[in-house]
Amino acid sequence: MVEQVETSMSETGKLCVDGSEFEMPVIVGTEQEKALDIGSLRARTGYITLDDGYANTGACRSAITFIDGEKGILHYRGIPIEQLAGKSRFVETAYLLIWGELPTSDQLASFSRQLTENALIHEGMKYHFEGFPNTSHPMAMLSAMINALSCYYPFVLEFETDKDIDKAATLLMSKVRTLAAFSYKMSKGQPFVYPDPNRRYVGNLLHMMFTVPYKQYEVPRAFQKALDLIFMLHADHEQNCSTSTVRMVGSAGANLYSSVSAGVCALWGPLHGGANMGVIQMLEQIQEGGMDIDTCVKLAKDKESGFRLMGFGHRVYKNYDPRAKILKAAAERVFAQLNHRDPLLDIARRLEERALSDQYFIDRKLYPNVDFYSGIIMRAIGIPTNMFTVMFAIGRLPGWIAHWREQFLQGSGRIARPRQVYTGQQQRDYIDMDKRRA
Ligand code: ACO
């Protein structure tokens, strides 16, 4: 298994601080991106670096995913996303991300079997679900229940062998669907539906969500394929906010389930995974006449408005997000197969065209990101808007696991702990209550 490809360290870079020069090693990645290793900076100069939003900070070495944001390139373990989207399935891609190589047919069959056999959750967990009000957001339930898994599978608290990690990873991949579907059932006030061992990964999830006691849900093949593709395209994206959160929490020695539970919380934010809900709300507002496309673009350009074009822009991509390109074509396919068309798709296309020809978006290199078209497909499948980010979480899970595992096996044991530039009060004395002024 390929875990870590060696990187070259023969170059150095010089930093000039307070008139003195300091040589720092240059780390070159396998795709030739370069990083200045400033690990000794503070000890040698007394300075730290300040990098708002970590836009220029490499927090780790990772052999999982490569992105070239300028060119719109995304590779999982070296394989272009376009090839995976055309040939692979989510479960196979998850294996690739977590264990580093495409599985043989025996390995894939064994992994799929374990995903099937572990899909049930402990019956005790049902009572946790029942304790939530049915107005609870499914992301809150998902995060809480993933964390609660460690109470039922305590071996995750103390790994002794690599096999323990593999087992914990497989259990989580399998049970996350059941937890997600049960969250949905709670929010609908419907009885839970147990996993069906005869269904595949995505089909089983949709079955658990949409089957009701009086009607078995037959999963349309087009939906299964489309959701599988969405999961695959979301499966990893190197050091994004939620994955960095998983690594950060994991760096403290926290177990896989707690770390992933924290990742779910980070993903929930509207600037991250929550944007797919924001896109649909924005498109619906246009459809209902609450605003037209021109007003939407105008508002997005106005910094005072607090409004952003949802599903547009990306920290890393300064080109068309390759995942958005694949999903745009997939949305067309799904509606052609269903023989009906969602008016939101046409609004999205017109909005995209309008924004891409606007100088504001051109100057800032703002393109549609993965969230721009994924919600429209999920709507067609019948997934309610408040479950969109849950779907993103299921898709992103293999990436979170792969990063947690990579960090664990790298074994540096170093806790992630950034510094700060303090901007508060300088030292002052405590004031007794009777001497304080309002
Ligand atoms: N609409 C309008 N203006 C935008 C948008 C947008 N969607 N995105 C960025 N900008 C503008 C910013 O106002 C800023 O303008 P300025 O230079 O005049 O100040 C410039 O473009 C750069 O934007 P930043 O906020 O510095 O970019 P950053 O890398 O920090 O943020 C982010 C990236 C959060 C994705 C941002 O583009 C955004 O808010 N997009 C909308 C939300 C969204 O779609 N999120 C999903 C991201 S992908 C994912 O997580 C799966």
C-alpha cells in the first residue's frame, strides 16, 4: 500500500528578518508545489507567521488528494476525478482514499460485505434518537450520534493495531447511512426502517430514508447512480475546513469517531457544506419572484448586502471546479432520464452564465463550485433541503477517515496548536468592585 511518497528537500529559501538572512528548507511535493519549511522560524528569529484563514499555510504532508486550483485539477491518490466519475463507484473510491490503492475484486467484495454486515446500529442508540425533539436539525443529530458510537464500540478509544483502525473505519462507513436515515426519520416523525442486506450502499440509504410501513420504496436506478456520483465527487478535498478540523481534533489523540463528529459540525457551516442548501434557497427565491437574476448578481457584488452568490467561489479553485462540471452534466442526464425538468436547473444555468460574464466574478476568478448543481440533483431524488449537508457528510466520510488514519500512522504525535498575534490589553491591575466605573 502506498502511504507516503517521498518529497525532495534539496532546495532552500532565504528569509530576511530584521536585516539578517535565515535559510529555510524548501519542501517539494510530488506535483512540484513548493513549501518553505518555517518550523524553526520562531526559535531562530522570534517571529511567527500570520496567515488569515490559513490561505498560505500547509498544515501537513499528505499523500491522499491533489488539487491544482488554477488549472481546475482534482486527483484522488493520483487518479483524475473525471476517470473515477466515469468508471468507479463510491464504495470503491472510498477504499482507494482510505487504503491508498484501488481494491482487487476480492478486496472490494470483502469491503462491500463488511459494509453490509455492519449496517445495523446498536438498539440502544434508538433511544438517543427518540430523545431529540423532531424539530432537531439532522446535522446536529448526525454529529451527536457519530460521537455516541464510541460509547457502543469502545475499542475505538484505544487502537492497538492497524487492523483496529480498519475495523473502526469500516464500521463508521457502514453505520453512517443508518444514522443519517434515522435522523431523517426522526425529523419526519416516521418509524425507523432497518438496513436491507440485499441492497447496495446508496440504495440501502435511500431505502432506509423513504420506505414507510405501508409502502416499500423502490429505488430508481437513475437516483442510485446520481447519488453515488455525488458521494464520489465529495469524497475528499484535501485540507478543507472540515477535514482540517478532523485532523486538528485527531492530533490531540481524540478517537476517530469524535474527530469525525467534529468534522460534521464544521461541514454544517453555510460557507462550507451548508452552501448546497443556500444555493437552493437562492434559486427558489428567484423562481418565486423574490428577486431576479440581475438583482441577485448585483447583491452578491455589494459588500454591504452581506449576500454572496451561493455555490460560487472557492478558496483553492480559481478556475471551474471540476466536480461542478461533472455535476452540471449529471443534472442534465438525470432530468432527461426522468423526462421532466426542474425550473431551478434553468435558473441555475442562466445565473451561472450571467455571473461568469460579469467583470466582478471574472476579476476574482469566481466559478461555480461543487454545491452549485448538487442540490438540484438531490432535489430531483426527493432529498429534502435540510438533508443536503448530511448527504455531503456521508460523501466526505472516506476523506475524513483517510486523513485521520494518515495522520495516526504518520505518528508524529504532535498536537496541532497554532499561535496568535495578541491584540488585547497590556498587563494591568485587577480593580476592586467598589472602584469600578460603568
Ligand atoms: N459571491 C460574491 N463575492 C464573492 C463570493 C461569492 N460567492 N465568493 C468570494 N467573493 C469575493 C469576496 O467578497 C472577495 O472580494 P474582495 O476581494 O473584493 O474582498 C473575493 O471574492 C475573495 O473572496 P474570499 O472571501 O476572500 O475568498 P475565500 O477563499 O476566503 O472564501 C468561499 C471562499 C468561502 C467559498 C467564498 O467564495 C464563498 O463565501 N462562497 C459562497 C459560499 C459557498 O459556495 N461555499 C461552498 C464552498 S465549496 C465547499 O465547501 C464544498
